[in-house]
Amino acid sequence: MRIQRISLSKQKKQDQEVDLSLLEPLLKKYKGKKGNLIPILQGTQNLYNFLPQAAILKISEETEHKLSDIYGVATFYAQFRLNPVGKNIIKVCHGTACHVQDAKQITTAIKEHLKIEDGQTTEDGIFTLESVACLGCCSLAPVMMIADETFGKLTGKSAVKIIREIKKKENN
Amino acid sequence: MEKLKLIVGMGSCGIAAGAGKVFEKLKQLKTEELFDINIDQTSCIGMCYREPLVEIIDNNHSYLYGGIDENKVEELIEHHQKFHLPIKEWVVKTEEFTTQDNEFTDSQVKIALRNCGYINPERIEEYEAQKGYQSIKKIAENKISAQEVIQSILDSGLRGRGGGGFSTGMKWRFARNSQNTEKYIICNADEGDPGAFMDRSLLEGDPHSVIEGMIIGAYAIGATEGVIYCRAEYPLAIKRLNIALEQARQKGYLGKNILGIQNFNLNIYVKEGAGAFVCGEETALIASVEGERGMPRKRPPFPAASGLWKKPTNINNVETYANIPWIILNGAKEYSKYGTEKSKGTKVFALTGKINRGGLVEVPMGITIKDIIFKLGGGIQNGKKFKAVQLGGPSGGCIPAYLDDTIVDYDSVNATGAIMGSGGMVVMDETTCMVDMARFFLDFTQKESCGKCTFCRIGTKRMLEILTRITEGEGKEGDIEKLEELSYQIKESSLCGLGQTAPNPVLTTIKYFRNEYEAHIRDKKCPAKSCTKLLTYEVIAENCTGCTICAINCPTNAIDGGKKTIHFIRQDACIKCGACFTKCNFNAIKIS
């Protein structure tokens, strides 16, 4: 179970900045439809990049879903995040094929370079490091994905190089 | 003379390998009118090891080129325009002559993948031109009854390709026999098995074949609504499915009174998964479609009696549906010609790991593992020794090299302790540690356990702790026995397939590689030299030439030494990634 995902203490002041009016069209679209909770949460995450507490409260007020149910679903699925993330999510693939091709060294090298642990965000908010189960590009293992771009046949060094270049672009 | 036609293989992994850039380059060349060419795209051709792939049709001769980047493609066009002849050494596949890649294609029989890599998946006309939607038309025109359709599928011997291996025809018959006006048909495209990408390739490459399979299934069982439950990690597959569904609606393959069949109404939509491996289990999948936590429930009642919204529901896997139209069109007899007595037809495998030719292959059941790895796959990378092959992902097991005569069918694979699974086939060489492999899979199942059954929730965690301890050199006598005991308890006491099969990777590695476990526990050694905590990296002074390649490649700058001086690894900064060992050209790094 992914219990490490539940970390209420990290719910910082982020909620003040949430513009809840963005949620209206989404709620209108799915209101009253059966099986709508997951699409609503997916839509919410698309809007804010994570699930803000205030948004979850609003969803519970406006739909038939109980707060506990929403929280249950949000913590069950790997897709949902309860904390804000960096601008670029680095998804390092740890599927079987990548594991066999030593994906561990990719994560280790990135961790060393960015000085963060798996699942954490850098202080400047540019990167979040995540390990994922499989990106489905097994023949290019080891693989990582940043935004929509997939990088294959990596080494620790080349992965760090890619990250350095992205950071350079962000700083300009 | 006809224009040159270039077709780029644009599956997800093709794009990752650079096919997108090639396609952009071609578009640019075309708009700048530098060359008079036609361009098009297709999806995964299966030869992932040679991506990016570009097919050129020159005067009705077709050549498939491998390893074409945006620079090479221009040279390729120039050559073809000038000579109308291929650049032979780049060709991977053609009818004109034999290439070194023929071994990869020759042993394959393409039924489920019949159109993948041949058609543009975003155009329904191209699917129709390949006898697409002919099967459902055949049913409509010849007034073939639902019972007859089910009988055909039964006769074909088709079994569920998601891993369970249950007879598809039987499943359909149960759903047919459930009396209810409202029934559902679901396509399980929640391909969570790490190391498998068959379903993704199929959905990206030929979405209509899956949709047609579902339409036929809906007709057979009497369903009026269809759901394709696809994992959100496959954005391209979802996009192409939605395009395909819209086209099918417009052409009248979906909707009301489909193809004039009275009262045959069907709508299909895509539901995005949210990332939970357990949702591959059918009752958990149904819970997830209903918007709840994807937790499995007790069976019976089976979904065929009470499934989605408590109505009779039929669930099949992507590959199963892709086979259906072919069977209806060519007959059950034709299909059952392939395969063994109890496993008919073909199976798609995602061949990956330490293999020379990795990719997507479709082989007739009954082929040996040896043939897949050494004939199709071209053997092991860098001339290393073949150690084992992992089948069935986290639910499966490792088959050791000495059992490579095992034939691929449900019963033979099960007899080894592995399972056929959905088709992930990860090849391992002598540098893969089997204890670490078991730990890897347990780490996965432990995270993905939904938490409903105690033994699965806590048992997998305890097993993971033991395995982690062993790989870190802190294994104790009795650990192996404890792992075995826990394995049987978890298998006995779990509700769904995830828990029942979670111990398989551990049990098979203990069965075939017990000596590796013992080496870790008793001698604190990793025979494969893979468990980093049991290793130290050192420079062998007499072999070191001071070329600096290790220092350049060290991600933590833990290697001291300038040009032409003997290097030194600082153990406190070394993260034991092994980069220096792989990069050194002079065998000057020692692992001990």
C-alpha cells in the first residue's frame, strides 16, 4: 500500500492560492453522473497539478461524494498527488526491463545531483523526482520521462546532463 | 513514375527513439518542396531494437529502414530519387532480398498484430482496406446468430490473453446466458505489468481491430454498452482510441441498429485508469470504473452474472479482442491450426532485457523459449551468458536457462512455476542477481497490494523486508524457509490474483537459484556482482592507464587522478553505481 503518500503535515499554505472557480465547468460536466469521482479528480489535478485540500472540500460540497470517500480514492491511486509538485516531473522508469538494465543508478545519480530524495521536489520548485513502474518503452531501457518527452538508453551521467540542460533553459 | 512514399513508425517507443523528429523533418522537406514526396505514419512495427524505422515505397518496391535519424533521412531520399535503389546495409526488411533481421520476422505469425505497422491507425479507411469490419459485416449479412458466433470462438480454442488463460468462448457463453436486458462489455487495457507493452502497441497501432472485436463480443453476449479501461500512462493509445471510436460511430459500426441488425445497439467509450496495478483484476477494474477504490471482491458472483453496476459483464483483454475479427473471418479451424493441443493460436510477447533484438513478437503457441531468445531475439547482448527468462511479470516467475526447451503454452509454462501472463518476457544474463529480481517484484507487489487481505498486505511487506536484508548482506539462516512459508500462506489466503501470485517470483527463484540465496546469506556474496551493498569498486593499479574515462563518467566525482596518473576511488563518496566498471576499456576496475 502506498501509505507514504498520505502526508497531511505537508499541506502548507498552498491552499490560499487555489482559484476554485476553475472547478465549476468540471463539476457541471460530471454532476450526477454515475462513476464520476475519478474523472472529477483527474480533471482537478489537470487544473492545479495536484489535489488541493480546498478543491477536495468543494467537490465534496457540490457532489454526492463524502469527504472520506474522496480522500479514499485520492490516496488509493498512484496518479493522484496531495502535494504540489515541481515544474518538471522527472519520472524514472523502474519497470522490469529498466531494472535489469540498472535503472537504480539513474535514480541514484539524479538524487545526488539534485540533492533530493525520491518523491521530493527541489527547493527552487523546478524538479520533482518520481519512480514509476513502467513507461512501456522497455526496448529503450533504462528510460526516464520529463514532461511528455521520453529519454532512452540512459546512463547516470547522461541523465544528469539532460537535467542540467533543462535547468539552464528554466533559468534563462 | 510515382512519387516516393515515406512511412514513419510512430509508436510511443519509436517517438522516444526519435521518430517524431524524423517526421517533423520530412514535413519540413515537403513544405520547402526540396523533395517531391508523400509522407505518412504508422505505429509500432515491432522491431524496437532498430528504431526509428522508416519505410520507403519506391516504384512499388518496399524497403523498411532501421536506425534512421533526421540527418540520415535526407540522404536516404536523395539516394532513392537518384537511383531508385535501396541503401542495402540500412534495410531491415524487404521482400526483395534477405537481411540480417529476417530471423526476427520469419518465425512470426501475425494474427493479433496483423495490421500493426502496416496501416495508419488514425484512418479507418486503411483498416477497412485490410478486411477491417468485414467480420461484423459477415455476421450481419449472413445473419449469423449470437450462439453461432460463440460456438466459433469456442471451436477456435482462444483463451484469455491477459494471463488467466480462461476460455473466451466459455466466458461469452456465461454472459450470454445471464438473463438481463442491460449488459456490459469491457476491454481490459490496464496493462500494469512492468516490462510489458503488447497492449499499448496494439491500441496505438490498430485500435479498430480491438473495437471490432468488442463489437462482435457485444453482439454475442447482448451488451449495449462498452468500456475500454485504459491506463492513463498511455496517452497516445487513448488519443488514437478516441479517434477510432469517433470514426466507427460515423461509419455506423457503433450506434443504433448496427449494420441493419435489428435491436443491436452499442456505444463504447474510453475510461482512463488512475494508476493501480490491482485494477487489472476484473472485479477491481469494475470497482474502479464505478469510481471507487479499485479493490477486488469475492467471486462468485462472477462478472458474467453480476459485474458493472451489478449487471452481467464480460471482460476480455486487448489482445483477446484483436484476435476475434480474424477468427470470425477466417474460421475457427484456420485459427486452431496454430498452437498446441490445449493452447491454440498465437501469442504476442514483449521481448526485452539483455537481448540483442528486443521488440514485439507474435509467435505460434508451442514454440520453444530457446527459439524465441536465440532465433528471434538474436541471443544475449555483449556475448554474455543466458541465465533466465522472466515470464508473467510480478505474477510470474523465472525460467532458468537449462529449461529453455520449455514450449510456450499455458500448461507447459505453468509447470515450471511461472505463468504465461500477459506477455512480458524479460531476458536476464549472468550479471542479473536473482535474489535482487525477487526483491524487485516483491517491492512492486507490496506497493500495489490494495490492502484488503491481511496476508497480501502484511505478508508481502514481511517478505520484502527479508529479501532486502538478504541483498544487503544481513540474511540469516532460516530466511529461505521463512520466505517459503510466508509464500504459501499468502497464496492460500488472498482473494484475488495479485496476492495469489505475488510470491511466484520468490518461489521460482528459490526453486531454481537456491544457491544464490545461500551465497548471499552464508558467504555474504552476490554471485552476479549486482547487489551493491555487497560490493566494493577498486582500481587495479597495474591496468590503469590514466585515461580519465572513469572519472569523467563518475556521477559523484568519487574518482581522483589526472591524465596518465593512476586513479583512485574514494570509498566514502562512491555510490557503487558501477559506471566506472562499465566504462573502463582496460579492465582496470575490480569488483569484490
